[in-house]
Amino acid sequence: MQIVTLTTDFGTRDWFVGTMKGVMLGINPRADIVDLTHEIPAGDIRAGAFALMAGCHYFPKGTVHVAVVDPGVGGPRRAIAVQTNDYFFVGPDNGVLSWALAREQIKTVRQLEQRKYLLDSVSRTFHGRDIFAPVAAHLSRGPAIQRLGREVKDWVRLPWPQPKRSRGTIRAKSSTLTASATPLPTSNPNRISMDELSRVKPLAGERRVASWRNFMARRQPIFRWRCSVPAVFWKSRSTAVRRPGNLESSLAMPWSCGRNLNPITPQRQKLVRRRA
């Protein structure tokens, strides 16, 4: 049985995801369709790329990964399929696949052109149903990816900048906010010590909205970061103001500041009160 995963910004309230599954099962009734997530913020390509990168490599070899976060649907952007040593990836050529592909050995990238692998009628607004779902289903049945269309060399890659340290400051970017209200920084956790993490103060806009200790102690969404909005992680207690345009973002493996990484023990609570 061939596995196909879905990563979209469609949500589960409407009929979009179910329709994509129906198309795939009509082509390959033996496909095992797995929902990676459908709760990507609408049109947030970076959040979609991060979710796909975080989850795709835990699936068996031969899995077909479909990602549809496509604010440019109906426009000039291409539809592509990618074969790597271990997986297939299908989606719009807008960078949503690029962070997952950065860790793969790519064999070929193909533009989706052959009409016989698409639905008979292709709309301008629902390429998830009309293009990506049928192509993924066909790939799960085993046809060569070369049949889908011409090879693509200049496919879109999202930038992969690095965090910066300067004058007691770590500048990075929060990739997303999980359902448990845990921001997932994209900076490498190996570069930030627990002592530094305990003194982190997230900033939103020009205002510091919460200390990391208080945030993790309450475990509630006392503030929200919009996905891909830069934030500054301050190590010191000094007052500072974020100036737009001077931040660097980074990408590494996802990590969570949950109870295993930052336990709120009675001893820590006493320390927090003493330092406050």
C-alpha cells in the first residue's frame, strides 16, 4: 500500500481536503492517505514549508508528499513534482517544497504538463484537486516521473538565513505557534544554552509582550506571533527596541520549549520570583 501525505492551508471545516482524497482514491483505491496538517495559516508559504520539512522524513521510503499552500494559484507559477532518493514531492513551485528538499538528494524536478495525469477539467482556483491530487495518486501507482513533463532546473528555493549573536543578543525568528501555545524558534537549539533560554524576552513589534519564563509557566497564549514575523530573543534584562529590517531569520530542525526542555519546577519558580 502506497502512502500519500497532505499538507495544506485548507483547514478541515470545508470540503476541500475530502475532495482531494476522493480524487486520489478514485485513481488509486489502495492509497493510504495521511493528513500531516491542514491548519497552515492561509497563504503562509514559510509555515507550510516548515511543517513539511518537520514531518516528511519520518515516513517510509517511497511516500508521496503533497503540499498545497498556494496563494499564487491561477497565476504564472508552475506546478512541479520532485523525485528524491527516498520520496516524491508534489506541489506549487513557490518554495513550499524547498526546505524539505534541502535535506534530500534530488534526482529530478518535473513540471506538471501532461494532461492525462490531471483531471479532465482544470480550474483556476483549486489546483489541489485538479492537478496535485491526481498527479500524486498516479505517482503512488508507479509510473515514471519523467512522463509528467519537462525537467525544471530553476525551481523556487526559499532563503535559509542564519541567526546572529551580538552584544548579548540572539536575533532569530519564530516560525510558528503550536496549538499548545509554544513558539517554535527556527534557530538551532544547540546554539542556545538553557541559561540563555531562561532569560529570553520575546518582542512583538516595538513592545516586549512577555518574558519566556512567565509564558512557559502559564502555558497559555498570552500573546500571539503571526507566522514568519521576526522577533528578537534578548539574553539580558536591559531595555531594547527592535528596529524593522535589522533582523536575520534562521532555519534548522524544529524544537519545542515544552516541559521536557524547560520544566517549571518549584525551585525554578522561586528563582523566577527572586529575579523578578
